[in-house]
Amino acid sequence: MNSNDRFQPDDDDISADQPYEKCLRELRDLLRSRYPLVFLRSAEENRAVRCAIRSHDGCIDELKIKSGEICRWDSKTGFQKRLLAKQDSAATQWQQLANPPAENTHAVIHALNILQQQLQNCVIKNPDIQHTYILPDWSALIRTDDYLIARRLKELLLDIEDSRPRPYMTLIVIGADWSIPPILRNHVHILDLALPTGRELYDNVFSLAAENYELQETEAKRLAELAQGIPLQAAIQTAMLVTTRKLWNQPEATGKLLLEVKKQEIRKTGVLEYYSPQGDGLKAVGGLENIKAWIESRKIWFEQDLEPQMRPRAILLEGFPGCGKTFIARAIAQEWCVPQINFEISRLQSKFVGESESNTYQALRAIEASAPNILFMDEIEKAFAGTGTDSSGVSTRQFGTFLSWLNDHQYPIFFIATSNDRDKLPAELFRAGRFDEIFIVMPPNTKERGEIIQKCIHSHKLSPIDNFTLAELVKQTAGFSGAELDKLVKETKYLAGFKGTLTDSNWEQALGKINPQYRTEKMQILLQKYLKVLSDGGGLSASVDEPGFLNQLIL
């Protein structure tokens, strides 16, 4: 056997409780129920085709009907009919069903003509035979504005539905997503084929490595879990590369390779970025003690699977720019030892009708497949500020899709959003239960400034400063944001020169170069707004309260 063949999937190995098997059973039921049109939504064409073929064969077995005919379509040759495999070969044999489309003929119109002929000449005459037609990428070829093609397909579906006795004839469209033309929406059933789980990847890829390359079963399962979130074919290709490089006896190197592939798959969405959990976690964050305490108390609930409804789902970090909202989000992922996936939903929007919604769907599926994770959306108001006012309705539909997903998903995914101004956000985002908690992040108080300055000095590889100098710096930086404190330390280091020793003069010069943003008119308005939010109970303070400190910042 060729070493690459060892990683070809065997669907029979997939456990009954896996998403693939559930999709298989549902598709088989749809065939048995004589649904005329099914959209099998998946970006993995080969895997989806195998699922369709297995469902067809299973339908024949369960119905105990005479036989079945299954055909697949491609744009070059048209339809091919499956033949029985040769006795000495496990490979499926296919035979041309009809003449291929002529050079100047629309391939889909040509296919619809053949399907209409099949209905009249074969299907109606043999109502007890299951006829299944697999149509890859018709979801891309029949767009919302393809009125004539959509009408021709609808006429075919109506003929199938009106035939008596009702024939077993089902068209299975396969594609990543479909902006379904309005005239077809009452005739199509959408079925999702999820990305493979760690268990499916283990059954089809990594268990074979354990058998053939002396890989420990525990390591094989760990690698399978690490690979969760990438398509099956990408996992197979990666396994082939690991074999070629002879890395199976080096699990750490194999894990790094899988992680790179996973990052690539996430980035292919165009809107997601993947960060592995590397760092000191919450210990690296100065201040924000109330957030830290909340996160530490929820960690055990996020990790457990016995009560999924008790997992923490989302928090909003709202407040001053530069005060650690983005920094602590990364620290939470590190603390919980899960990857952080950054989501820029505004990059999903497309000029093509329906494509923005399709992109949103694909991104959410990739996020689910990579669970457990932290999903991070920075400055959420930029993504949803136009909701309800955009003429095309794209932002509104995206917002609705995302909120529905946020409410309904059952995955270990913790959503963290940041915002600088809640007034720009739709009111429904703040409905009770949407966020587990809203934390208001303000300029660091006295104790926090001391912690942040010391951490910045350490991160910039400077010698610790004495307590007197630290106290003076803390006193003179009231109102500074965390980012401004970091800038202060960096500027002081520049003034001291390369390998120089920090002096009081350096600190004084650096202080004179920084004009803290809280003094600006815009930030003063924001400061007063957030003081009112806190007093009205619109959120919890991210920091331990220092009486009178925030009021002192009002100029």
C-alpha cells in the first residue's frame, strides 16, 4: 500500500454520534421522504460527495426498493452515472450519462435539460428506483439574479412534485454557501455538513499514524484535537507531509506543523486571525482586579462539559482607549489555555448580493470548529454602528445572524468585545442575558499605575527603580492610560541612551513629552459619560474602586 493511501478516509470508521454521521442520517431521511432539492452546505466537496453517495446507498437499503441510480455532474463532461465496482477493485466506476455540453452551451441549462429528460424517460417510468443527482457548486452557478436558470430549475422541481406516483428523485446541490434565488426558497432544504471534529480526524487520520508509525495513542488523540477546525482533506495532506518529513516520532514538531496549517485555514476566511495561547496570562496585566477575579471564578465552568448551559458566554469591555481592554482579552485566552480568534466582521462585507451573509456563515463555522476558544471583536461599534440604517440591509442581516449565533451556539466559545462608546451600538446588543457582564475600563488608579509602571520597566528589560522614584511617577501620572504609561517608560529608555542608566532627569523629560488624552475635550465627555454609566448600574468597574479618584480627573 502506498503510504499516502493510509490516510484516505473510511466513512465506516466514523462514530454514530459525530456530526458527519448525523448529517448522513438526516440526508438519508430526506431522500426517503422524496425531497426534490437539498442543499448540502459544505466547503469540503469530496467529503460532501461521499456523504451523498453513502446516504443514497443507505436509502436503498432501508426502503428495500429495487435499486438506485446515482449521478454526479461536472461542468466539462456533464453527468456521469455510477456503475457497480469491479469485483477486483474497490474503486467506484463512472460512465457518461449523456453527451457533454457543447462549447457555447450554458453548462447548467444543458444539465437541466438532461434532468428533465431523465424525469420523463426514466424516473416516472420507474417510481420505485431511487434517483440521486449530485450537483457540486451549483450554489455558486445559480445566483440570486439568475432568474431564467432559477425558473428552469423551479419548473423541474414542480414537475417532480406533481408526478404521480411521487418518484424518488432528489437533486443534491453541494457548496460552501448559497444565496438562494427567492423563487426557489420554498423548494429547497438546507443541510449543514460541519467541519470534522477531533474524533473524526482521529478515526480517519491520526489513528492510522498510531498504527503505522509507532505513534502513541495518547499523542495521536492530542494531535487530532489540535487539528480540530481544519477540513478533513487539509488534515490528510498534512499527515502526508508529516510522513514525508518523518516527523511522526516528533510529536512537538508535528503539533507545530498542524498549528500552522490551522492558522492558514482560519486566515483563509479573510476575517479571522488565530493566536495560540502563549504568555503569562493574567499575571502580566497590571490592575483590572475585578475582571481578573471574575475570569478566575469562571474558568472551571468554561472547562466543564456536564452543564454546557452554565459556561460563561460573553463579556463587554467598555471604556477609555489604551487602558488594557485588548491586552486583557489576550491574557484571558492565555489564562484559560485556549486560542484567541480575532473577528473583524466589517471585512466580511462584499459588493455581491448575498456574499456578505455567506462569508459570515463560513466564518462562524470556522470559529465553531476551532472550539474551545476565545472569540475577540475589537471596537464592536465599528462593525455594527450602521445596523438598521444601511440601505442594502447587509449590516442589519449580518448583525442579526451574529446575534442569533451568539445566543444559540452550544460550543465552548467565550466572546469578548470591546467598545469605546456604547451610544453607537444597537440597543438590542444590551438586552438582558446577551453579555454575562459588562466591565467599564477607566484610567488606572493609584495602585494600578504603580503595578503597570513596574511591569513596563520589566518588559523593556530595565533595572527596577527605587520606591521613592516610583511613588513620584505614580503621583505625576494620574489620568494616564496604560498605553501612555508604557510610552513613558519607552521614552525614558530612549532618553537614557542605549545601555544607559535611567535618571530622574530622564523621567522628567519623558513626562514633559506626554500629554495624556483624558485632558482632551472628547475624552472629558467620555469620562463623564462612563461615570454616569457606573452610577446608573450600567456596568461594573473593571478596577477596585479608589474613592474620589475618577472625579478628580474631571477638569
